[in-house]
Amino acid sequence: NRADNEREQLKSLLQDDLTLDLRQSSLIDRLKTMQTSEGGWQWFPGMPHNTCVTMEIVETLLRTSRQCPAVKADISPLLKRALTYLNNMADKEMAQLKKQKAKSLPSLWIHYLYISSMSGQSLTPAGKYMLSLLQKNALQDNLYDKSLAACVLHANKRDTESADIIKSLMEHTVTRPDMGRYFDGKKVKIDDVKNKRH
């Protein structure tokens, strides 16, 4: 009857939630195991830590922490160590950029600033230096990096510069009543939208 069917459906939902909880716990445990003593992650066990891999994992964990508050307590220690690792790597990168007298910020470190903004942490001296490079040349970046730059600048109260980037992005779009707004392939080179972080 209907009551039995509803009872079975509820039982199934509860089992699915339990399975999901166990799967989340297992994945978090694996991340704990694979996190290096420096706080980063590597491609495979036994390999050295990798800045790019760590950034991808940190971004995913930050999003997970926002959308799944139940796992925030488990994720927070991982994030704290990983953000310390990234800040340390940013210090080393800043030294190289200054040595090279860099005039623009590499894509990987635009991603670092984006993650820093997402995490809510205050910018380190290296982060502030990188932000100054980003402000100078963000309009020259590919579309993906421009999108990140707009978010970073807005989060750091550089609203005028952020608005300029958004205006530049919009110039690569077209609007159709049946499709809405989208990036037009005729206007955009494939290199403009490729993720060049790696």
C-alpha cells in the first residue's frame, strides 16, 4: 500500500545519506593521508608536493566547506595547512618575480590570489605584491584569467579595475533572444579561453 511504499522510499533515502557520509569520510581520510608534511598535495603517493595540484584541491575543499557545512570541521585542518603551504610557495615565487623584474603575474598565481580571496584570509606581503602586478596587466590576460582577476580585484575592493575587466569580457560576448548571452566563437580564439594555469 501507499504507506509501505513511502516507508521504503524513506528507508532508501536514509541509506543513500549514510552511503554518502561514509564516502565523504573515506575521501577526506585519503586527502589527510596524501597531504605532505609541508601541507601540499602531490600527483601520486611518494612524489613531491605540487603547487598546482594543491591549488586545485584547496579550491574544491573551499567550495565543499561552503556548500556542506557538516564536513567543515574535518576539512578546516587540511585547508589551514594547505594555505600555509601556498603562502610559503608564494613567498618563493615573489622572490623570483622580483629578480626577473616581472611586469605581469603568471596564471598559476592569479589562481593563488583567487583562492586567497575565497578563503577569506588577509593577503600576505607576497599576495599584496602579486595583486599589484595583477592590477597592472589583468586586461592582457586570457579570458579565463580575466574572470579570476575580476573576482580577485572585487574581493580586494578594486572595484574600478574589476569593472573594467568585466567590460572587456562582455565585449567578447553576443546576445540572442533564443540563446541569451554567450561567448562567440568567431570573436574568441581558443587560447583566450583555455586554462593556462598548468
